Amino acid sequence: MAKPSFNSLAFFLLLLSLLSPLSQSRRPPQFLRKPSRNQNPQINNNVVNQQQYKSYSYETRYFDQILDHFSFDDRLPNFRQRYLINSDHWVGPSRLGPIFLYCGNEGDIEWFAANTGFVWELAPRFGAMVVFPEHRYYGESMPYGSQKEAYKNASTLAHLTAEQALADYAVLITDLKRNLSAEACPVILFGGSYGGMLAAWMRVKYPHIAIGALASSAPILQFEDIVPPQTFYDIVSNDFRRESTSCFDTIKKSWDIITSVGQKTNGLDHLAKTFHLCGKLESSQDLSDWLDSAYSYLAMVDYPYPSEFLMPLPAYPIKEVCKEIDNLPDGTSVLDRIFKGVSVYYNYTGIADCFQLDDDPHGMSGWNWQACTEMVMPLSSDRNSSMFPEWDYNSTSFAEDCWDEFRVIPRPTWITTEFGGHNYKSVLETFGSNIIFSNGLLDPWSGGSVLKNISESVVALVTEKGAHHLDLRASTMNDPDWLVEQRASEVKIIEGWIVNYNEKLVFNM
Amino acid sequence: MAKPSFNSLAFFLLLLSLLSPLSQSRRPPQFLRKPSRNQNPQINNNVVNQQQYKSYSYETRYFDQILDHFSFDDRLPNFRQRYLINSDHWVGPSRLGPIFLYCGNEGDIEWFAANTGFVWELAPRFGAMVVFPEHRYYGESMPYGSQKEAYKNASTLAHLTAEQALADYAVLITDLKRNLSAEACPVILFGGSYGGMLAAWMRVKYPHIAIGALASSAPILQFEDIVPPQTFYDIVSNDFRRESTSCFDTIKKSWDIITSVGQKTNGLDHLAKTFHLCGKLESSQDLSDWLDSAYSYLAMVDYPYPSEFLMPLPAYPIKEVCKEIDNLPDGTSVLDRIFKGVSVYYNYTGIADCFQLDDDPHGMSGWNWQACTEMVMPLSSDRNSSMFPEWDYNSTSFAEDCWDEFRVIPRPTWITTEFGGHNYKSVLETFGSNIIFSNGLLDPWSGGSVLKNISESVVALVTEKGAHHLDLRASTMNDPDWLVEQRASEVKIIEGWIVNYNEKLVFNM
């Protein structure tokens, strides 16, 4: 019998970086996020299709979409946008049946549909239609006919932007409603992570399209200097320190050791052996990045019950990682401890014999493009508060790296110009309405999110022990009370939006 | 001494169609707005510069602007956006000096600056800075280096859209404020006609950039089926009927007469002679369009005092037109009456010996492009209520005409998808704030505007006898009380926005 290939595990890692749009790891300023984190979604899809997708029932449809909504360039082709739709529970236009619209983020929409059980579970209760449109340039929704053509260069990637994606959703849902004579049916937006950012932004930019938005784990403030750049890594670090100071210390110590071992004769081979790598290690930085990713993702998916969102993991996996690191016998080396700890993340099932750091050196992920154009989120690592190596965000070298990789110049101030940010409190207080910002404080992205109520209807639902868009996941038997309560609050608020909308509609008739 | 050239008068007409963005005249479905209404703004500028611009004091600056804010196409060049700025009265960042931002519309920005005296007069009172950015593709703000290159074809015109223009303003003002450390200073938007639409839309789309908007004569509802398509011509017609039923009847009769005379042998020559045309008349439709324009523009500028906005005109010029039409001796032909009436518009000063209908058959105005892409405003003329020939808007032939002229396909549902419209009341009621929609009911564009208060801070200021963005003009000794009161209300409301903003800011500090 063939040994299980660890490509599949690697795929999950790659998929993770693809699907956790915000997984922009700490990295030396001279490097972009490594190509190893980039992966052809088509390939991922295959893996995921076979292994991960839950069987929510929906119809897959395609919509002929305009590539540039904001210009009329006759040279641009249209493209086929995929969307998933289910009307089984919809009570229809006559009863103002709501439409639940999930704002697809940077990955295959079927994967998001499979991991957003909350929306599916809610539909029968609300008599709602469910629609999951796919984000352009991901999954099957590729301009220029294929991922290869769409990702060819800066000119073909040009229209991979959040504003275009929002316009896609606006055009799609408007057309869908018109065809169903459902113009009056209220639309509620859902989204997690980057999808949560899209949901919040769409509510603000398209208030005539959607009456409210649940934006889960949406770091809309992670731009420019709105939040301190070290927030992300501080939270990851605190998640580990909370479990164990010695675990935190061990990890903090490990980076220098990895670097210094790597510099020795045969040091890289020694590292490769210690960490059970399948292939040769090219530089100690590659190993550090691999570990950095594991810690960051662990913080994001530090869920209160066993899960398989990114990797098969136990409940509160950071606790388990730290147990492994701490509980080895006295005298065990730092690197052996680290390996044992990180194996909880990369090999919880124990089926991996070796690990591959870098699967697709020639890949280009869409999120890397987005991070190099609009989604410029400065991340740093603080010498004192972080367990990661010290690192300052440097916009110049970031721009140089983006130029080298994509021949594109980032616009780091564009997102706040287009969507706001610096004065978000006063703006949303007097302007917006009907947005829920939900966050779990274990999630490192919570540091860039809205954590306090802004007005009566722009509210923050925060759970101390929650992680990355946990609330959007399907309910389980193991859900702690605070999660059940958070979801109940969300349901109640959404109900309020709909009741309010219906009342106003009747009043205005 | 040379006879005064009537090119200059014609220029004003052309300029008018250029500057009254919404001057999309009734026309047979098979024709686009005639090229004669299109004019090279550069040439207009010269004329206008010499004759019309008032001497408000400002500095002219230029800003390096991105051509496509919503994509990252590396093939696109930047362009130089012109803006006018005056800080003489600005009290500066420390005292939170407001910034008055006029949303430039489809024409030379100096012309708008000269005709928006209200903003200049308000600046000292508010200690405000005044900024007039020019709309891309107009005046000097030409992509590709020149108007000729910018207007070359659909690919070069592609980025002439309202969303790009709004993004220009957002980027410009954000940069300007940052450079002045004036991030906290409140921005108030102003705009008239299409500029008023931009002001209202910018307030809704960029609430983090501007705290309020005065949108004067902004027909944001003149799209799809939100208002009946015959509203525009019904209002024009009512403006005439109000003055005199017989005047209305004479005009209504004239169209068939013109057509039938035009079909006779030498009929076109007869028409040309009757209407003192300088050149040969190619078709009776050209004459009808010329008259149609005059009536429509007269309705727009039916101001209560003598003005020279478009043409030198007496107070309430429609009254004067009808006097001329009605007061000719019994037995005067309908066409002679019409000529006498329309001469009030085209030749009030009496210096014109003949009229030229068509000055620039090869011109392409930017507004025609905008009307053929996003700004698709269906206009019809009703058999019974209108004094114009019956005419139904036909979207198919409109699209064909646009294809013939620009090789572009209109997106008639895009504006309402992007900016809303159908459900504007309920949306603005629960979402927006701080918008004044000001309108005069004589203005035919008032039919597509917001005429009723929507909420406490989204309000309509309507004057029964006002015309097209009269309130934005400089005050005069002849201003009627209702106009003085309208402006006073606007000032009071804007003061309220600023006071409110400052209080909130202090509170949040």
C-alpha cells in the first residue's frame, strides 16, 4: 500500500493561506509572501472536493458578468461568475422572503459554502433564499477563460479588486431579484474574514441593495496606521502566553536558534532532519515561515471543539501545542520541542511521515495580488510583546517586492479613501446602520476589527474565547454557551432588521 | 467694422448644452443628441474666458490623478487634474476650518466657479477653504494629454464615468487634507445639475470624506422608470402654459407646420429664411431640435432677474417669449410668431443677424458619451400634456444610436445598481444623513429630483418659482425673498452640520 502522500496535507496548508485571505504572514521585508503559499485553486478544489465539502444542497449557476463596472473599455471581455443558490425554504416575493447573500471571498465558493453552516441553518427559520456568489478570479469565476490566462500578468489581473467584486454582487443580486419579481425582498449580507470586510463595505456602499450585514472577523481597520501594525502578532503571541509562559518563551527563543543552526555547516540538513522535511531546506527562513504560519493559523482556528476547517485539530489546539512543547522531558532541545508542538498543527492525525514546505514555487495566488494592490495591511512584530522575531513593516521594500513579483505599484491609502477607516466611529455613528461586527478575541484579526458598539444598530458582538469567524460555522453539539448566545444575538438582531424593514415598507405603501 | 460673428452666440448655445449636462433634448429615437451640441471645451473656454468668467480669486493647481481607481491596469497613464483653490478665508486645521468642495461637472471648471457665487460668498462666513476640482475629460483635465486623444474612441473615453470622477475627488481631497494636516476639517460638498448628482452620490458613497452635501437641481431619480419619462417635457410645457395658453398652443401647433413646410419644394429654404439661419437647412428636424433646445433651456434658466448664465436674458424669460409670440398682430403666421419668440432666447441683445444651428459637426462632447454609457435618462413627450411632438423613449434604438456613434453599449440599469434610486426614500431614511436637495419647480429637471423631506437631515428645499440651480448663483440685488430665504435655510442647515460635527469630534476625543 502506498504511503499517504503529504501533498494532501500541504494542500490544506496552501488552501488555508488561500482561504484565510488575511494570512499574510510576518516575513522579512525583502520578501513577498512566499509563492509556496500560493496555489492554483483548481488543484485545491479537487482535493477539497473529495475530502472536505459538506453536502449543503444548492444549485450551481453562472452569470455573465462585466469585467470592469467602472469603465466602458470595449476591449475587455465579460466573464462567467459562478454562484450557488438554494430556494427550498424561500417564502417568495409575496411574503417578502429574505435573501441571504454570502459575500464570497478569496477562494472557491463551494469551500466557503461548506464552512458557513450558520447561513444554511438560518434559512429555514427565516424562509430565506441563500445565494453564494463566487469572488471574481477565484474558483471557477475566472476572467479570460482560465486561471492561467487570468493570472498571466498585471494587465489581466488588473480587475481583481474588492470594488469590482462588490459591484459583481450588486449587479448579480439586482438581476436575480428582478427576474424573480423579488425587488422588495430584503437582502442580508454575510461574510467572514475578507468576505466579512466585503459584507460590511457592501452594506455601507450599497445600502439600497442590502438592509444589513453580518461581518464576521472582518479586519476593516487593518490599514495604514488605524491600528498598531504589531496587533496581529501580539494577539497570536498572547494566545500562546495565555496557555503557558514557558511555551511562549520556547517559541520566542527558537528563531535565533533556527537561524544560527542554519548558518552552520550542514545546519540546514540538521534542521530538515529535526523537522522531518521531505526535501532539502534551502534556507532557515523557509522553515521559520512555515512555523510562523502554523502559529498564526493556530491562533485563527483556536476553536473550542475539535475541527477540520484547515487541518484536523483538537479543541483549543494552542493548548495542545503548548502541552507538547512544555511536557517533554528536561533536557529536550528547543528545536525538538518546537517540532513536537507544531506537529499538533501539521500532523494531528499522525499520518504524515515528512513535510513539504513548498509545493508550488511558480504559483501566484489571487490574494497575493490583492495584498500588493489594495489590501495593503501593514504587519509588524514587536521586540518585547511578540514571540516572533522583531520586524518592522517597511512600505518601500514592500512596494519593491510587489513590483518584482507583479509589476504593480501598491496603493496603500486607497482602501481608506474608498471605504473609510480613520474616522469610522463618527462616520458609522451618524451614517450607517444595521451592521454586526462579530469577533472572537483569540483571533489575531480581531485586532483590526470593530470591537465596540458604534450605534444602536452598528454593533459589535465579541466573544473572549472565540476565534476566526467561528460564529459562521455550523452549530455542533460541542458549542459552548457563549457561542450559542452569540449566534442567538445575531439571529435576534437580523430578525429585528427584517421586521423593521417590513414595517417601513408597509408604512410607505 | 466687421459684423459681430454669430459663432460666439452659437458657442454659448453649444456651451450651454455642454454645461447643462442634463440638456439631453427630446429627439427622434433614431438620433443621438446631435453633434452640433457637442463642442471642444478648449474652444469654448477661450470664448468664455474672454467674455463670461467673473473674477473670483483662486489659485489654479494640478493633481496627478490615477485614470482607473478600480483596477490596476499597468497600461493606463495617469492624468493631470486641474483644480481651483482659495484659502484666503480658511481658519485652518487648528480651528477645524471647513472645506467647501464643489463637485465639478461636465465642463470647464472655471465656468462653474464663475457661476457658483453662493459658495464663494459663503466661504468668509464659515472661515472655509474653497476647492473646485475639474471633472475628468472636461476643460483642462484631459487624460492622454489632449482632448483630441482623450475623445479618440471608446477605449480612450472608457474612464469617463461618474464613479471615477467621485474617486478623483475623494483621492484629491484626502491628499490635500493630509498635506495640510487638516484631516479633521469637515468637508461640505456642493454641486448643481449633474454636479449636484455627484454631490449627493458622494455624500452617500463617501460619508467618511464629506459630512454633508448641498445637491442643487440634481435629478438623481431620472433613471429607468423611477419617474415617468415625460416629466421633463411636461414641466417645460407647463412653464409655457402657465404664462399663456395661446403661447403653449402656438408652439404645439408649430412642429407639424415646420415638418410639412419642410417637405414642400423649397420648403427648407423657406424655413431657413423665416428663422434667419446663416446657412442652408438640411432637414426640418434640425430646426425643430434648435427650437426644442431653446424652450428647454428657457425653462431651466427661467430666473427671476435678468441673467447671462447661458445667454443674455431678461427676468422670467419665458414670460417674454410668450409675450412676443402672443402679441404679434392677428394674421401673423405661426412660424413668424415662433421666430419672434425664440429670438428672445437666441438674440435678446439683438446683435445677431442670422443663426447657425450646427457649428461643429465633428465634435464629440463628453456628456454625449456619458449619456450613452451610464447616464441613460429616458425622456418622452406625451401627446396630451406636452407642447412638444409626441415621442416615446425607445431603449433599443437608443442603444443602436450609441453603438453607431461611440461603439459602446449603454448600461441603463447601472446607475440605479451603483447609486440606488427605486427605493431611495426608505434607504435614505434609515441610512443617509446631511443632504439638501434644493430645487426650483420651474426647472424641468426638478421632476427627477427629490422634492420631499426624507428624514430630519435629508431634506428638500423647494421653491415654486425657482429654476435650474438658481440657489448656487451669486446673490444679486434683485433676488426675490423666497430665494433669499432658500439660501438662508441652506446656510442654517450647513451650519448645523458643522456645529454637530465639531461637537461630536470634541466628544470623541
